[in-house]
Amino acid sequence: MFDKLLTWLGGALLISILPILYFTTINAGKNAFLELAVDYKICDNAAACSEAEKEVLAELIIAGTDYSTMRQIEWCLGVDTWAETRVRRGGWMIGFMMDGGYLFCQCPRS
């Protein structure tokens, strides 16, 4: 009985964490995308970057890579942000998240 309860609680915890991980990964990717737009001088600053300017950068990235949408670019940039995270404990979890997150990212053209 107790084992079933732990299994259900573990499953519920996993299901509740996945949307949070998705939300934080996409937000980190959006911030990295805006930083990229500023670095490429498409936008003056991240706060004042318009949707048209974001589309220009997305088209430049899509033209040079195998990515197909801006959402995919933001996702992969968010996973890259996770990859740059250094922690003292739980590094195996970040490695697991990176491996799972990169399943949806394309390899750049060589």
C-alpha cells in the first residue's frame, strides 16, 4: 500500500515539475534570444526590441541552421542556458535535463 502511494506521489511530482521546467526553459531562451538580438545590433536594447526585429533575427538564424521556428530557437537557447549552469550538487539532474531538452534541437550545419 505504501509503495503504491509513493509511486503515485512520485508520478504526480514529475507531472507537476514538467510544466515548470518548460516555462523556465522558454523564458531563459527568450532572454537569450533578446541578448542575441542586441549582440547582432538588430535591437538597441532588449527591452525595446519589437516583434518585427525579433522576426528578422529568427529568419537569419533559420536561414543558417536547421531550425524551423522561433519557438524552437528559444527552446534550444533555453537548454543552452541550462547547460551553462554550474552547481555543486545535482549536476546529474542538469545533465539529464540537457540530454532530454536537446532531443528537440537540431544539429547546426557543418
